[in-house]
Amino acid sequence: MQNLLAARERVESLLKESFESMVADEHGWFIVVNGVVVRVRVRQHEDPPPGATAVPTIWIETGLLQGVSKSPELLDALNELNAGVAMGRLYWSERVVMFSASMLAENVAAIELRLTIGLAAAIFAESSRLQDAFGGERPYG
């Protein structure tokens, strides 16, 4: 658990250095505004699979569209987009289209965080095409 606390403090420091608008919420998320609201959390699985070691992991996510119905066409479109995204994934869950990425927290560099959060912002900017095709609302305007 000590590794988790140290990793969380390190990630918080890197985010503060990289983004002017970063706050921590009461649920353990760091909220970064970089053209879009991106949530960042450092976590560690309590019960890793046999043979695996529990290590602190950074989870980065942003909602792209909300109120979207699931359809084979939507899932096909997300799969096509995922084919071009090396550092994350787009998916549908509970009527929301999301972007998320994860990385190991212990040795993460500030540039990795900036690039991944920048990628989330770029994907959000392009999500209007998904909205045109499948409806829903952009959660951040």
C-alpha cells in the first residue's frame, strides 16, 4: 500500500507541473482540464491474478458522448477507431462512449501523462463525428 501512496503523490506532482488546471476530488480522482475534462486515478488491484504482482497503475478516462444507444454499427465504429489508437481504447458502457488509457505508475514520465491526456482531448475533439452518426450529447459542451 505504501507503493500506492508514493505513486499517487508522484503522479499528482507530475500533473501539477504539467497542467495549470488540476484538482483532486473527494473520490481519489485528479481532474485535469485540457480542452476537455480528463479524470486521472492511481490505483492498485487488491487481489491480482495468480502469478501477477499488484503494482500501482494510472487510469485516465474521459466521457465522449452520453445517452448513446448500443448498436452493432456503433461498436464497429469504435473498433475502427481503436485500430488507430495505440495508447488507449474507446468503448461503450451504460449509454456512454468513453476513452480510457492505463499505464504503470511507478516510473511514468511527465511526457507520457501529457501525451495521453492530450490524446484524450484530441479524441474528444473528434467525437463530433460519432455524435453525428449515433446521437448522444457531448458531456462538456
